[in-house]
Amino acid sequence: MNMTLAKPILLLSIVLLPSALSAAEISIDSNTIFRIEKRDMIGSGKDTIMPATEFIGFDANRLADTNLSFHFYGWGRMDLKDKSYNDDNADAGFTYGYLRYRFNSANADVRAGRFFVHEGIVNEQVDGVSARTDLPLGFGISAFGGAPVHGENLYRENSDGKGDSVVGGRLNYRFKGILDLGVSTVYEGKTPDLLYHTNGEHRLVGGDIWLTPISWFELIGHTSYNTKTSTVAEHSYLANIRPLKRLTLSAQYNESDDQSLFYSWAAFSGAALPSGSKTRTAATTVSYEFSKNVEASTDFKHYKRDKGEAERYGGNLKFKFMENSLRTGIGYHYLRAGEGFAIDSNPTASYQEARTYAMYDSKTYFTAIDLIGQFFKNKVYNKSNALEGRVSIGYHITPTLAVSGDISCGKNPEFTSETKGLIRLTYNPVFDGKGDKK
């Protein structure tokens, strides 16, 4: 992973934290997972997978009794038997780690380190610096710059498709909680073109909208344009309509050109994905609450790719009992796929999916059961279905400490049998500036 700016800021934060924590409000989010899995793969031997993984989050607000805060989330993994992922028995990394300063006016703040940027058409993980502020007359502005966070190399490539630098920003106008219009841009330098194995540039510009002129209607969406390919990279829009108190109607449309949206788009064909460059989806969902304990929904989604089309439709029923302590549901969906939509060697990838579940929560313990089955129209690797059942149970040792375990069994076209289990320890305390629990 690229640590150009995030590493020194993270190290500096760790050095300075002890003296700054005296008046800080601290929260910790810890999840320790010990997983056990037995795999019997078709054409291969049996593996026993036993990774131990720790996910840790840390937030410290009002450092040294100021508007400065520190935020971190990371993970570490160690395999206790057969390798669970890639060629390493142990691995670690951090998702974000940054310092943030909030100003007392104009809703302004500055971040430095590793963080996510989700604004307008921008959706980036960055090692760098960002800043934003409100401007007079309803306007606002934000900007960021640094290096993209690098991950695993793409299939059959010596690159993850990311460039060496990234900058961008957004200018927006907001009117009375009714309208938010924005224009934004992102520029990524020295991005590898995996088709010709050269370096180039990835440039996107676009606009976004959030509109709710009346209480029962909401529109959210954005459009981006690639100035290098002179092509629209993406349309993404969602409308929510609530004409009645218990009735919700949603409509969504997405269209993307992978060659323009992802500069290293050739990697997708290199990974033998049959989707092609252009994808369109249109979806509708209708949900209705018959009462506070019964909800029904139905949905429809149409997919169109360069190499085929498909439709997925079905519905769900959800029930609540015992003042929401017990929640259950059933669902059914059918994917009707055309030739070559997902598997080139199959005439169709159509299948039916059925699911049922139940969850119970109390102050002392919680449990859940989940059953799911997929039934293929045409056999996949000579298998006609994929089945899985999962049972979970947990206990609240204290209000901030819980232990839980899951076990699941199933079979699918890849595994003749698969058994998985895990034990999870969750710790979520919050402390005030004196070290006392809140």
C-alpha cells in the first residue's frame, strides 16, 4: 500500500497522542475473529483454514481540549494452519488513519493522513490532505490531493491499476434543505494503461444533484464525463417516492462505460470477465408496511451488458414479534439470464433463490439462523444447486463486551462440502477525558 503521506502522519499522531489524550473523548471498536473452515474442493485436496483476525477502530475527539481529533481503523491476520489468502501466512494493513481539525465557523475542516473522499463523482481512498468549507450565499467548496491507496495487483498484471497521484474537488450550491447541486472533478496521474502497458492520465468531470422539493419525493444522482476518451463515464440516479405513509416506491438507473470510468479497464477483460465495457441497469422496488410488525416488498432489476441481458425479480416478507426482539423473513428471487450473460460456457446462468431467516436479541444473548438455496436452470460444473445454512449465537458479557460464534455448512459447484465456523469477541467502550466510561 502507498504510505507516502499517511505513514509519517500516523507515526507523528502516535507519538503525540499520549500527551493530547488527557482531555479527549475516546471510543474503541474491537472485533477479534477466530475462523475455522474445512474445504473439500473439486479436483483438489482438503484444506483446514484457521485464520485469526483482529479489526480495531480508534477515535479520539477533542485532543488536548481542542477541535483536533484522531481516527484510525486497521486489521491484522495470522493463519494458524493452511493459508487462507494469497501466499502469506500473516498480513496487516489499515483502512484509514488521519488527523482532523474542525473550525468553529463555516462548517470547515481539514484532514491529513489516509482517508476516504465521497463527494459528487469522487469516490477515492487517499493518502494526502483534504479541506472543505461553506461559502456565503449557500455555496461550498472542497478539495483534496495526495496519492491513491494501492492494493493487490490485478489478475495477471504487475499493477493494481492505480496511478501515482490524485487530486480533485467539488463546488456546490445548497438551497434551504431542498436542493444541493455540485460540480466536481478528479485527476489521477501516471495511471497504467493495461492494454498497451503505458502510463497515462485519468480525468473525470461531472455534476451531482440532491433534490427534495416536497416531503414525499427525493432525487439523488450524478453524471461523470471522461475528458480523455470524450465519453460519458457514468450515470447513476435514484428516486424515492412515498405517496402514502407506509408505501415506498424506488426507481434506480445506472449506466457505465468501464473504459472511461476505469482507466485500466483492460484489466477486466484480462481477468476473463464477460461483462464487456458497457453496462446498464434499471430497477424498481415497492415496499409496504401492513403494520409495524409486517412489511412486504417486491423488486425488479434489468441488466444489459455488451454480451447479454438478464432480469432479476422477486419479493420479501418481513415479520417482527415480541417488541422487535424476534425478527424473521422469507424471500424468493429469480434471475432470468440470456446466453453468455455470466458464464460463456453455459447457454444460460438463470437460477432461482430462496431464503428464510430468524433473529432474536435480548439484553443477555442473541441468536440467528439463516438458510439459503440457489437452484440453477442449467448445471454448473455438473451441480444443480448451491445450499448453505448458518447458525449464530452470542452473549453480552457486559454492555460493551460480547462474545459470539457462527457455524455454517453447505455445498456448491466449487466445493463438494464446506463447513465454516468462527468465534468473535466484540469490545466497544467509550471513555470521557478523565478515563471514565460513559
